Amino acid sequence: MSKRVSFITLGCAKNEVDTAHMTARLVQAGYEVLDWEDLSPEAIDGGEARLDAIIVNTCSFLREAIEESLDTIFDAAGLPSVADGRTKLVVTGCLPSRFGDDLESELSEAQAFIPCKDETAIVATLDQLFGIVRDSRTEDTTGSIARTSRLTTAPSAYVKISDGCDRFCSFCAIPFIRGRYHSFTYESIHEEVQQLVEQGVVEVVLIAQDTGIWGSDLEPKRTLASLLDSLASSFPGTWFRVLYIQPEHVSEELLATIASHENICNYLDIPFQHVDRSLLKSMNRQGSREEFLQLIDRIRTILPEVALRTTYIVGYPGETEEQFDALCDFVSETDFDYVGVFAFSPEDGTRAAELPDRVDEDTKQERLRTLRELADTVSSSQLKRFIGQTLDVLVLGWEEDGQLLGRSGFQAPDVDGVTYLDKGTPGQVLPVLIEDTLYYEMEGTCEG
Ligand code: SF4
């Protein structure tokens, strides 16, 4: 009988993609991979239908994420069948990548640890735990397997186009966790998209730590614009959306490519982090208020309808009241559709954690609240521009109360709002007349 395993996936969309890749390997090797959300209490509590292994795919980007990962591991370790050894506990992803051997010596509750760079070892690791010996001819040593295996039938999926980051922003531990930047090849990305489309996916969201430099390390060099152009042309019935483009990589070529394909979402996610030049320099980032204003102008000239998202950090060491006020003015002035705001978190091992002039916690939280409220006001009024317009909406499914929902090209999964509509079937793209908005949500009637 095949071994039954399930993933608990924490953190960002990139981790979801890693889980999908590990799931694909396990399924190909004969494991049964069950969706954690669909498990019966009996399976979780260790009854007859118990799991053979629980795999916690962790995040360690920020302190809160580390705490959540550890809590999840301890909760899993406390389940009866894990505690008595009938169900194995495996920890994968960013936590083992960041803490290595220290984690293994501290966490005796888990039987195995797999850092991000070794995710291809998932089958070998579980085989070893279960004493499974394979014929070496059937072992997967090449990585030439299905890249994706989905446990859900949602019409939208993330595809990772690269991993790692060479940027070393002073506040960020990702380069130490995920390693150096490396693009995935066009062929492998195309193959993954092909598989997803065959499985019914209608929206593909391209992600990475730094999407804008995709292809710069390939031979011959490629660009993100060329990748989008090729994918959009190869899969004309599929929506493509790209997230996390650093400001200096929003090229004319990229904007022209988005403008020239109806199936590339008119949406850009550009993390600014701040607008003060000296703080940005201290963050080891480029740009300034003036440069960002010029960039926004350039984008809106080529893509007048574009939806824009960004993120800011408040309370970075040395941030003065004046610098924070200038950031607020910029947010009021630039009318972004979506703004993520984070309070600075001093992460061990990063340069910013060692900086003097820390902003005290109360001030940090006050600035977080102030900017959050301002951004909500600006962005929710910005969304009203769609009232009276007919937008294509991808139908996603139903909420628990039976309300049908979908997403327009102007809304990214997980971080933005949704569009409520009156009829449709998941996976359909329908014209919807937008009649109302509420904060980040839109509501409309299907015209199809
Ligand atoms: S670009 Fe900066 S914030 Fe983003 S992953 Fe790389 S180092 Fe971290």
C-alpha cells in the first residue's frame, strides 16, 4: 500500500510552488499526497486512516514567520501518532535553510530536515524514513519529472521563474536562506505552464524573489519581457500576471509587451520600500521620490489603466518624522491601487539589524497604523474608477455562504480584493459590469 503523506505549507506563494514541485516528485514515486485542508480529523489524530508522514514546509522570512513555523511544527509533533512515532514529521523549506544544523539539534521532534536547495531529495528522504529501497533504474536523479502536481482544482496557479536573490537588501534574510539568484530555463517554465493549462489553469502568476532580472544569467541572455511575450503567444487563452518587479527593472520593453498582449494582466507590483534616497541607500536599494514619480508617470503613459501595487517599510533605523511624513505625502499623491505596509523587523544576520538609531516600537506601530489607514483610504477610492466599466472576470468559486467570486485582471491572488458576481462556473472568464466597490472588493453583474 502506498504511503500517505500531507504538506502543511506556510509563508508566501513561492513556498506553495515548492510544495507543488515536491508533491509532483512524491506522486511520481508512488506516494499518496493528501490536501491537509481535506483531511478527516481521524487522519490527523492518528486513527485508522492516519498519515504516514506530515511535511511542514516552513517560512523564516521574518520573526513572526519563524514563530509560526515553530508553533506549527510543535502542534504537529503533539499529534498522538506523531508523538508515538507512527507518523513521521519532516521539516522542509526556509527554516532548515536559515538555521541548518542548529535547527536539527534543537528540534528532536522532527525526523528529517530538507532545506530549500535540496527539495529534490524529498523522495529519497521519505524512502529512507520508511525503509523503502528502490531499483536504482527507477530512481529520480535527473530532475526530469513533471514539475507540478496540484491538489486543488483552482483555475489559478503560481509559477516560479527563478530562485534566490543577489540584491542583499540590508533588512532581508532571503539571500542567506534561498542562496544566489538563478533563473529557471524558458523550456522548464514553458513545460510547467503547459502542464498547468492541461490541468485547467486559466491564470498563471509568475513569481520569484526578483522577477525583473529573469534571464540575465542565462546563455544567451533573455529578458522578462521576452518570457512574457513567448508565454502569452503560446497560450493565448491563459492570463499571465507577473509580481515583484524591482523599480529599476520596469523597462520600456516590458511595458510595451504588457500593452501588446490582451492576456497579460494590466497589473504591476513594484516594491519601493521607501521614497527617501538616504534610507533607500541604507537599505542597499536604488531610487528616490523623484525617480519613482518619473517611473509612475512613464508606466501610466504606456499603460493608462494599469493597476499598481507596492510595499513600504516603516520604522527603518534612522527614519525621522520628516522622512515618514514625506512617505505619507508620496502615498497620497501617487494613487496606488494596493499598498502593503510592514514595520521594520531586525532579522538576525542582516546588516540592518546592526544599525544604530532604532525607531522605538511604539513609534513604529503608530507609523504602521497611520500609513495603513492612509493607504486604505487612497486605494479604496482608487478602485471606484472601475464602477460602470465592464471587466473580464475569472470565476474562482464560492465562499462558504454561497457567494460566487472571481478576480479581474486588476486584482492579484491572495493580496488584493476579489470581485463578487451573480453567475458563472469556476474557470470561466466572463464580462462583468462593475456596479459597486467596498474597500478592496468589487461587485458586478455578468453580461455574458
Ligand atoms: S530583492 Fe531585497 S527584499 Fe526582495 S528577496 Fe531580494 S534581498 Fe530580499
